[in-house]
Amino acid sequence: MKRKKINCETARDFSVEKALEKLGHFPKRTAEKEAWFLSPFRSETQASFKVSKTKNRWYDHGEGVGGNVIDLVCRILKCSIKEALEFLGDGIKGFSFQQQQVFNINEIKIEVTKIQELTHPALIQYLSSRGISKTIAKTYCKEVWYRYKDAQFFAIGLNNHKNGWELRNKIYKNSSSPKSYTYIQNDNKQLIILEGLFDLLTLVTLDEGLLKSSDSIVLNSIAFIKDVESFINNYEIVLLYLDNDTAGMHATKYLLDKYTNAIDKSAIYKIYKDLNEFICNEKGKIS
């Protein structure tokens, strides 16, 4: 069967609502011609993110920016246009991305220039402010220097299974391509699923033994839930430490409904958004 070629024009017809759903975001209210979401770009309690069903466009009133579905996917996943088309193509029947396709668009990419052990005082201080010790961070992360828009930056980096990097410092939250999940294998029968870099470091801080007796997946984006499902049945127990926000709770419910070996652990930090917010406000111990 001949593979149908995807281009930017065709991909723009993919529903913005469906793309948001695929990325783990669901409307707070909906009407015939529009839907309102909590912004996927920041934390908020009042929905300021509007999707026009008739125009298939989005507009974030909080930031005064908008665009089409490709713009949306690129921004949420921090990925290239090519990767956004691959992501959208997975959800369109008959679509498959042609690897040889070339786009005449200038894409600004993060260029990793140096990877080393965590030593920079600013990063160590930032870790401390988030309740994480240098020793624990050095076990799982590196100090990554990168170039972006002709400027040099440095960050705490978590490597993913496609050899991209999740990048965090006090000011910026970035990632280098390719973006994917991080899979830490210790040949155990128990799997832990977390959302982000700081969730991993926090859980190690709270209960290092739990991490050593488990395999772990850091999603790095809630959008990768579907990608990691293939691992779940390989484990006797799957512990879920996802965020207490709309996307995280929906993903947790989805996995609990589908897999009998999945256990929701978010009650431990139920009054907080995530594990790191918990450790920054409590001096508890996970049991």
C-alpha cells in the first residue's frame, strides 16, 4: 500500500482539540463553536486558552499568542516541525511521514556543546532550592551546555532513550531533540512512572531504596503515555506518581482503568501539584 505523504498544509487540518487531547489536555468548558482549556504553557486556575472549532485555531489570552495545530505541537513538545508532523501523523488514518520530505523553514534548534558532571554553583544552588542534593542529582543527571539563538546556556540535563536532553535551570525549561521518555532499567519486577526530571530526583530523595528496587520511566511529557504502554505488562506492579493537575489525573485514570497492575501513588502529595512541590513544603517520608 502506498504511503500517503504528509505536508504542513494537510497536517493543519488535524483538529486542535484532538491534538490537545492526545497531549493530555481536556476542555474545561465547550460550546458549539469553541472550547476553553487551561493553558498548556503554564499553571492556571481559570481557563484562558481558547480553541475555535470553526477555524481550527487556538489563542492563549494569557500570553496574547495563537496559531495552528503545528505551532501548538511544536511549542508544547518543544520539537521541530518534522517531529510535530510525525506526532500528528500517528493520529491520522492513512498518514505516515516520509523521512525524505524536506521543509524550507528555518528552525531554531538547541545545539548541545558540552556534557559534564554537575559542578556549576548556580545549578547546585538551584537543586538545593528544590530540595535535591548534589549527590543524588549527579547520579541521574549531567551538566549540559547548549547553544540557542546564538547564546550559550547551561542546565541540569536528564538524558532520554533517544539521546535527547531534558534541560532545567532556574530560568529556563528546555529540551533538545529528539524529545522522548527516559527509561531506567534495573531488571526489577516493579515499574515507577513519573512525569518529569524533578519528580525522579524527588522520589530518590524521599526513598532511594524504592528506586533501586524498581525500574523507572520519566515521561518528560504526558504526551508519551501511549508510547510507554508497551512496557506496563512486563511488570507485576506499576506505581504511578503523576501530577495532580488535569492532564496528570486523566493519564492516571486512563492507566488505572486499563491495567490491573497499576497503582496510583499521588495521594501521598494530594494537596500539592507534584512530588517536588510536596518535598519543598513537607519533610515527609514515603512509606
